[in-house]
Amino acid sequence: SGGGTGGHIFPALSIANALRRRDPQTRILFVGAEGRMEMERVPAAGYEIVGLPVSGFDRRRPWRNFKVLWRLWKSLRRAKKTVAGFAPDVVVGVGGYASGPVMKQAQKAGIPTLIQEQNSYPGVTNKLLAPKAATICVAYDGLDRFFPADRIIKTGNPVRADLLNVGISQAEAKKELGFDPEKPLVLVVGGSLGARTINESIAAALDKIENEGAFVLWQTGKLYDEECQAIAKRHPGVVKAVPFISDMALAYRAADIVVSRAGAGTISELQLIGLPVVLIPSPNVAEDHQRKNAEALVQCDAAVMILDADAREKLGDEVVALLGDEKRCNLLAENVRRMALRDSDEVIVDTIYKILNNPK
């Protein structure tokens, strides 16, 4: 259960795929939030999904939360009916709006639950669910501040398997994407919907990056596609702007430096791939968890962080500094690679089987 963003959906699908590899007869049902991207992505991956009318609380306009509470009540009822009808042996919550109602109803029904906490700082829902969870799978140290220590297992975050199976060189990847294989490539990603701050910051930095002889592959997000395409046309042959990158494995393979938000899924991908990254944490997330994710890397000298408010002014200089400092880039890449936890999906499946085989 869960979803809302790719950062929740991709780990959920990775766990489901690992369960199917272990036992093809495993019955799997997803539960997501109506109108969110999981309602398309999960069926496209070959799995059944039920939607709940749940939505997040509006912290800026609290008067709107009467409707949110009504949707939550409806979601709890539907989640109860879904759990009773499917009769699962175990329920896995990956975070996102739908995770709370389903996990809550499973725990009330006495069904074992597993929390897959992706961030270095958990949200309110997972903190409330943790005391009754059988196991909490985490990707960072120090989460015993929030969860029962005896139920925490450090597994890392599952990532898309195809990201690690690219059988071509960096030069070949650059050629395939239409870039000069001899020149550095900056990959800019702001999530599937895009990130206004990142787009405005990279737009302001393009002249500086072009003057360094580098190229830019710019994932704008579908909300900002038109305006970013117009900006990219001012840098013909240097900047390629696209609303969505379907082959992230190819993009990562081609990249020399990455500029990104600090979502847990993206960070886990960068740790496994080992690329120097400039992180611009989103300030518009619960508990400011992206900043805490980024700080966990900065403390290990495994990433550069620029706060959202400073990005428009500082991003260009930071990227240019990295482009001119190969030694620094190699150190960042090496340090972020050391933080990687591999085969997370298989470790989580091992944990699920331990839960099922535990008579308690």
C-alpha cells in the first residue's frame, strides 16, 4: 500500500517483483490513492490496484481539511473492506497517502505489517503505525529515535533493476542521447512533475555551463515543458529539454554530474550508480525530510547541497566548480557509492518470509 510519487511506487513494484521471483504463485494486491500516478503505473507493470479517495492534509490552508477528513473516513472504510476481502498474509506499507488507512486496518485485523521507510526522517503516519508493525525496513542509521529499535532492519531502498543493467560505455550512452562523447554532461532531474526551483535555477545557469564546454540533459517535468523548451532553444545543440526521461538507466550512464531533488528513491539510485550530485531539497514535503536526506549525504562528503531558497543564485557556480574539479567529483562519487545497500528488494522479501514463519 502507498504511492503518490515515483519514490514510493518504484520501491513497491521492486518488492512485488522480488516476491514473484521467489514464488510466482504469490497473490499481490496494490492499494493506492485515486487520481495519483500509481493508478496508471501499477496496472502497466501487471498488477491489480484498488484506489482510495484519500488525500494529504493542507498545512497552509487548514480550513480545507474538513474535506480531507471526510475522504480519510471513506478511505478507512474502503481499506477495511479491501483487507477483509483480499485476506492477506502480510501487508507492506511504502508510504504515501494510501499507506496509512490500509496499514491501520490490517493492524486492527491482526494481520502482520511491514513498514518500508525510505527517508532519514519518517513522517507522522509511519511513526504512529510503528508500535504495532512487525518490522520496519529502513535505509538510514539512527531511526531508533522514532521506531522500536528491536524491529528495525537496515535494508536500503529498492530501486528499479534496469538502472543497474546498462551494457554500454558512458561514451556510447552520450552518443545515443545525441551528445558529444568527449564533453561532460550535466543531468538535471526534478521528478516526474518537475520542480520549479530547479528549472528556474538551471535556466539561470545555462550560460555558465555552456561556457565550460558542457552539455545539459534537462528533465523539465510535464508542468514546465513548454517554457523550458523555449529556453533550451536559445542553446541549440547544447541543451536538450524533455518533459520526462523514460530510460533513466541510459541517462545516468551518460551523466558526469547530476542536479536533483533529494527524494529517498533518487538518492538510493545515485548511491548504487555512484555519481557526483548537487542536491536541492524540496521545502514542500512533510517533516522537511528531503533536507534531512541530503544532510545525511553531506555529512559523509557524498553530495553537495544547496537550499531551495539559494538555488537560483548558487547552482551555476556549484556546477561549474564541479566541472572544473575532477578530483572532487571522483571523491563525491566514491563516497556516495560506499553508502549503497544492494539487493534491498531481496532482503525485504527475506524479511517478509521471516514474518510469515514467525508463530508470534
